[in-house]
Amino acid sequence: MRILPFSWFFLIPILTILFSIDVVLVSCQCLNDQRSLLLQLKNSLQFNSTFSTKLIHWDQSSDCCRWSGVTCDNASHVVGLDLNSESIYGGIDHSSGLFSFQFLQSLNLANNRFNSTQIPSRFGNLTSLRYLNLSNSGFSGQIPIELSYMRRLVNLDLSSFYGLGFSSLKLENPNLKTLIANLTELTELRLDGVNISAKGNEWCKALSLLPSLRVLSLSNCDLSGPLDSSLAELLSLSVIRLDRNNLSAPIPEFFANYSNLTSLSLSACGLTGTFPEEIFQVPTLKTLHLSDNRFLQGSLPELHQNGSLQTLALGKTNFSGALPVTIDNVGNLSKLELANCNFSGPIPNSMANLTQLVYLDLSTNKFTGPIPSFQMSKNLIDIDLSHNNLTGQIHSTHFKGLSNLLNIDLQHNSLNGSIPSSIFALPSLQIVRLSNNQFHGHVHEFSSASLPLLNTLDLSSNKLEGAIPLSFFELESLNILVLSFNNFSGTIKLGMIQKLHNLTTLDLSYNSLSIDASGSNSSLSSFPRITTLKLAACKLQNFPDLENQSGLYNLDLSNNQIDGEIPNWIWKVGNGTLTYLNLSHNLLAYMQRPYQISNLSVLDLHSNQLQGEIPIPSVSATYVDYSSNKFNSSIRADIGSGIVVGPHMFWKQGRNLCNEHIDKFVLLILPILGFFHTSCDDAKAEAEENIEEPTDDTEDSDDDEDEIEDRAFLGRNFIKQVEHTRQWNAKKDINQRIDKDPE
């Protein structure tokens, strides 16, 4: 059948829809002057051709309207240029051919690097522009007044995201009001990262000049509060982002009147007062970010059915109260982040009905009761319920079928029962933290092939018993293995970690284990990535071979049965990175010479049988304990900043190393450890007697104090470690007495 030529015009839209064919009529082919302008622009731009995907392909041999990044209208005029992420770093200045495209309506130069050059004022010549995107392009300095000449602009994006290393743009002269006063057709305004530095009534009233504004994004703009009532005039607002400004004010109730509101983001704004509950009930609201506002109070109301909310982030606020049992009414909820708040009460069972949930963080609250089942939330990738008061058992069905789950963090609760084997059958799992609970019983063997990605396993501070599953030592991706403070038993050969090539942290301390380090040369010596090794109270009888450990900085071999001498290679472990060494409560008698102690912040040798001269610690030492040994020499005046030299004496020496803040800190900590304390005044007096010519360090005293305070005892983790050791030794002494005198 013969089809008349004119019939093809009727087939063009049909072919386009059915077969996605790009149909370009002859009349839309590139005009010579437009091709010349485009090639002139390409030749003037400085860009990295290796990373270019558009400019690199512009050439004479093809239709310029088909070039990537180029859009033409029906008259073959260039109306759109999209050079986003083209690795452009120069070539746009006042003489650039870019400003000769008189029909240009859309220009995208986002994600390039113009090396902190100023936005050329000739952008004002592009008066037909409707869309301008210069975000994250490396422009800096004052935004030129000429941008206000583009009166047809509908979408303006000059944002620069925090942390990308760009110098910021600023709006001083012109200010915000002057820039946007003529841009009355704007529907989207993004100036994130631009330094506006305006008070609440100034910038709010300036924005009220934009009656059609739907998207307002001014995060990190150095804006001040309070939020002025003039914002209530912007009835079309759908997206509001004002994060990281210093608003320091309550959220006005009129925000609940934005009937089209889909996203409200006010994180880290210094918000105060009580958050209006009515905003939660806005039916169109999908995203609510209020995190990092410590003085913002509020509670979650009962939620209406079929709500649109998808993301709710309230972390680090002062929100409190119980979670509503109607939380499953927001069936599209995918992210719930309530960490570091004051929520309390049980986690409602209705949360099990949130089938779209992807991310759940309820950590560091006061939640009580059992954990609901999440087996219906098949998209979950992260569960963090740590640091609460949760109780009850974890059943095998709790996390059943969660094949996308990456992280389970339940540490610091009061959960009990056994650890279900089903946890070790989740194929995507990377992190398991169950420490500081009341879990008991055996941990059963499992197929290591079912956990190919697991990199962190922390079961410490529970009541687990029996043999450590051999499966743990076959997890080839394992980076951190912490099993301390349980009642695991049996003999472990260090060679068993041979398959753990990615291991950086191993802690088996304070169990009922016997660690066999003999013949371990081929195991530990082949793991140069280990940074932390803790084998306290593991019945070790000799030093593991650690000479090749180039990154080790934390080593604890205390409360063992190691005798003889301390090898001199131990001071070189980590090639100078070793900062913590604990060899206390062993049977060590000598220190192999020659030796030089360097870079150690903490050195604990107490409760051994060491003889001879007292070793001189490194100048960086903040805690040294040589007590309960048989050293026979006196203490030197330059021996260090804080040393326990006898059973009940804390020694501080040197005027510039005695600080009243540390003194108060020590007064709190040392009684816990059973020590008496020599005050700063006494230490200073003794220092003046021992040091004939003290150095004048007035100029650097503040820096010294800050450094000392920062390093004092390596913070809370070190204190906790010492306290654990003290408790262990006290328990051991009691057991020994019972063994000696059963009555």
C-alpha cells in the first residue's frame, strides 16, 4: 500500500512515542552562526578533556543541535547549554562568547571549578535566561548586581555546599533585597553557602517580594533570626531549607499554614521553644529535618492516617515523651532518626508495620521494654537502638528476611537471652554491635559464607560462655573483633586468625580463655594492619611476635603469666605509633637492654617483679605506673608529667606540667583507683626545690595547658579500661581468698 509523503507528518509523533525515536526536522538543523558561537565557546573554555563527556565531542562534522549538552528551539537557535560536571576551570570572562547567545534560556555550569574567580558581570546580558545554575562551580566574591537584570529568571541556583573547599560567594552590595527585587518570577531560589549576613526581619521581608516562590534553600548563609511574619505571605512554598543558620528563635506556627509544604529542613539553627505539633499534620509534608537543635522542645502527636511523611530527623534535640502508637499511620516512612533526645517509654509494636522503613536510629534515649519485630521492613539497612534501657530477648524472627540489613547496633541496653543464630544469616550484614547487655549462653557455629561482608563484631561485656565459634575466625572481611568481658572458655591459638587479613582490632580480654602465642610468628607477623591488640587475662605465657606490626598503637597484655624480660623490640612496635602499653600484673623481672621508650602516652608496668633503675618514660607520657615492683633507684626530676611510683602515690613533676584543671580531674579519678594524690601546690613546691633553673614558658603556657588537658589519661576510654582492670583484679583476689579459705 502506497503512503503519501505528507502522511509521514502524522506518523512522527506516533513513532516518537512508540519507539523513542529522536525526530529532527530539516528546519531544526544547526545554523552556521550558532555552530560558530559554540565552537568559539569550546575553544575559549579551559577544561580537562579526560573527564569531559560533552565538550570533547563538539566538532564541525555534525549537527550542533544534536551535540551533547546543547538544546535548540524550532528555529535552530541555541536555547539551552548544559555543561554540568565538565571539569571546566577557566575561560569564562567578560570577553567570553558565552554571552553572545541572545536566545539562551537555560544555562547549567554546575560542578565545575572556576578557581575562586568572580562571577562575570556580563551574565546580565543573558536577559532571556529562565534557568541559571552556577552551583558548586568555584565562583567566589561579591555576586554582581547585573544578575538582577535577568528579570525572566524562574530558577536561580548559586549554592555552594559546605565542605567542598570553595571560597564562598557573598551578598553585601548588592544585598539580598537588591538582587531579587526585580526577579519577581522566581519560583526556585538556592543560595546555600552564600554569605548573606542579614537579620531576620531583613531577609524575610526581602523574600516576601517573591510571591511565586516554591523552593527556598538558604542553608549556611549566616542568617540571623527571628523568623519574621512576612514569610507567611509566601503561600506557594513547598521546600524550605534554612539549615546551619543562627536563627536562635522558635519556629512560628504559621509554618503549618503552608498547604503545599513537602520539605522543611531547619537543622543546626539554634532553634528554641516548643515545636508546633500542627506542622506534623500538614498532609503534604514528606521530609522534616530538625536535628542538632539542643534547645528545641516538643513531642510527637498522634499521626493521621495516610500521612505523606517519609523522613523524620529529630536527633540531638530536646524532644521527649513516648512514640505514638499511630506511628504506622505514616506508612511511607523510610527514615526515622531520633538519636540523642529524651524519648521514653516502649517502642510501639505498631512500628513493625512500617514496611518502607530503610533507616532507624533511636539511640541514646530512655526507651524501655522489648524490641518489636522488624521482619516486615524488608528494605531496612540500618538499625541503631543502642544506649537505651531496652529489655527482653531477641527472637529468631526479629530480623528474619532482612537481606539488605547492613548494621545492627543494640549495645548498652539490658537485653538478655541467647544471641539468635538468625543474626549470622543476614547476607549483607557489615556491623554487629551487641556489647554491654545481659546476653548469656553459647554462641553457635554458623556458615561464614553467609556473612561475606561482616567487618565489625562486638559482643563484649555480656555473659556469653563456652567456646568461641570457629566461624568467627573465618570471616575474611572482619576488621574489628571484640569479645572481651564475657566467660568464653577454651584454648585459642593466635594462628587461628590467619584468615583475617583485614583485621585491625582484636580484643579477647577478661574471659576464661587460654591464649597460645607460641609458634605465632607466621600469624601475627603477617598482619601489619593491626592497630589494637588486647589480650589481658588470657593466661599468656610469652610475648606474641609483634615486631612487624607497623601500625599498632594500643597493646594490652596485662594480667597474664608472662615472665622473664621485656624484649627491647617492644618499644619499636608500630614504628613510633604505639601510644598505649599495658604489661601490668605479669611476672616480668628485667628489661632487655639497650632500650629507649618513645612516644608512649600511657605506660603501665605495675605489679611485676621488675628490678634495676626506674625507666625514663617519653616526654609525651601522660600516665605512667611503675608501682609494686622492685626498682632500686630514686626518681629523677625530669621523669615525666604523671607517674605512680609507689603503691599509693601519684607523682607530678615539673612546673609547666602541673595544671589545676588536671588536678581537679585527678582528685576525682585517683580515689576510684585506690591512689592518694599529691596536689599541684605540693608538686610545684617540690619542683622548685629540684629544678635549679626553670625554663620561662609563659609565652606557650596556654598551649601547654590545652595539650595536657587534651591528653590527660587519654580520656574516658582509658579511665574505663583502668577501672575494668581494677574490678577484674578485685574479683580475682576474692576468688583466691575463697580458694584458700573455703569457710
